[in-house]
Amino acid sequence: MTTMTKKADKIDRLAELMQTSEVTSGASLWREAMRRLRASKMAIIGAVIIALFVLLAIVGPWLAPHSPSAQTWRGEVFANKGQFVGARGDNWFGLDHLGRDMFSRILVGARQTLMVGVVSMLIGLIVGALVGVLSGAAATLGGRTGERVDTVIMRFTDIMLSLPSLLLAVSIAAVMGQSLTTVMIAVGVVQIPIFARLLRGSMLVQGSSDYVLAAKALGIRKKRIVLTQILPNSLSPVIVQATLSLATAIIEAAALSYLGLGNPDPAIPEWGVMLAQAERFFDNEPMMAAYPAIGIIITALGFTLLGEAMREALDPKLRG
């Protein structure tokens, strides 16, 4: 009995030592990645764009010079017989078709756009990560039951991935009804198979690593290896994908709002809804569509630049 206790204590000490080594290695990897990110112009530009967008979304409603829903200059717009009022002192971006201040609507709409993108990404990330962990753990632990579970989950995700993302999102939104919550759920569901497959593949790669083989040789339980070793070391690509998915979520959410599946209240500014409202007046006043479109493009570009820079910084093949 004493011999078995000593052996168990030795295995635990070796496991703790190995885990500490992996943590140190992981910390070194992230330190090296941060150093590369600080030296990357692409990462700096992306981070600056994201920081400005987040700051705008937070303080925008307080910076707006006018109420975004008030039709203060409605009479002036109708008096001009369809001739829109352009940029001027009181209205930096001019007026929309109902006499509302475009600059104020752009500022306030940034918060709605950010909220939709972040919530959609979190839905896809959390649910997709749970599915990916279940599938990856089943495949890593082995056994017939594990293989069957992994196969069923992956075939289901393959079916979801075979459908065009925007078509799937539109179908979900059409079934659930018109609302901002519907848009967030629809875009989030589209992201689930991406995160699930990515995390599952990363876990399979980590499962064949030397430290996993060493842990198995020491007799450490497979479940403990998966939770304390494989999973933490598999999260790097998922974090990168989350950044890239924010850009995709913002674009797809704007597309659903443009198709009329977003917020049913047109008085509440959101960049996708503003694009839909501007479509009818594009010939007379293209800037009504240009302002929210430019905001969406620049914001998506910022997340894409930072995500690509993170991917390169964490790629071991690109580390010198």
C-alpha cells in the first residue's frame, strides 16, 4: 500500500512539473506573440481602428449633438421637394429623408452595431467551443463510443458548413421573426460549426504531441490530460478566429438588417438599418448610404487586420 501511495505521489509531482512546464512554455509563446504584434504595423492599425470604434460605441450617445430619432428638420426636407440637405454647421453629415441628423444617428448606431457583433460572436464561440470540446475529447479519449460521438457531431457540423452562411442566417431569422435578438442568434448559429471544427482539429493535433504521450506513459487519466493539457494549449487558434469572426458577424448582421430582418423600429439607429433606409434615395443622396457603409467597412477591416496579425504572430512556422 505504501509503495502504491509513493508511486501515485510521484506521478502527481511529475504531472504538476509537466503542467508547470507547459504553462511556462505557453506563457513564453504569448509573450513572443505580443512582441510580434507590437512590431506589426497591421496589428497596430487594426487595434487603433477597433479602439476608436469601441470608444465611439461607448461615448457616442453622449457626443451626439442631436437626438438620433427626432425629426427636427422634417419640414425643411419636405419644403425642398426631395432635395436633401447636405453637410452644414448644425448637421455635419446632413439630414436623412425624415429630417434627422445623420451624424447623431451614425454615432448612436455604432453601439448597436458593436453589440450585435459581439453578442453574435460570443454565441458562436461559447456553443461552438462546447461542441468542439465534446467532439475533440471524444476523439482523443478513443474507444468505439468516443469515435461514434465524434463522427455524429462532425457530420452535423459538416451539414451546417455546407450551407451558405448568409442563407442559413436568413433562414433562421425568417423563422424566428424580425428583431435585433433574432439577428444576433442567427449570426451566432452560423459561427458555431466554425469554432467547433477549429477547436476539435486543434485538440487532435495537440493529442499527438510529445507531452501528451509522456502523460499517458505516466499513467495519468485521459480526462485529466484533456482538461489540463490538451484543451488549454488548443485555444490559441480559437482566440484568433474569434477576432476574425467579429468582422464577419458585423457584416452579416448588417446584411440581415438590410434585408429587413433586424430591429423592427426604424427610429433606432443601426448601420445595417440605415443602409436599408438609404437604398430608396441612393440616386438623389448617395451619402446617406455611404456613411454607414464606410463605418461597417472600416470596422470590419480593423478586426480583420488584428485577427490576421494575431494568426501570424501565433503561427510557429512564422516565428523566427
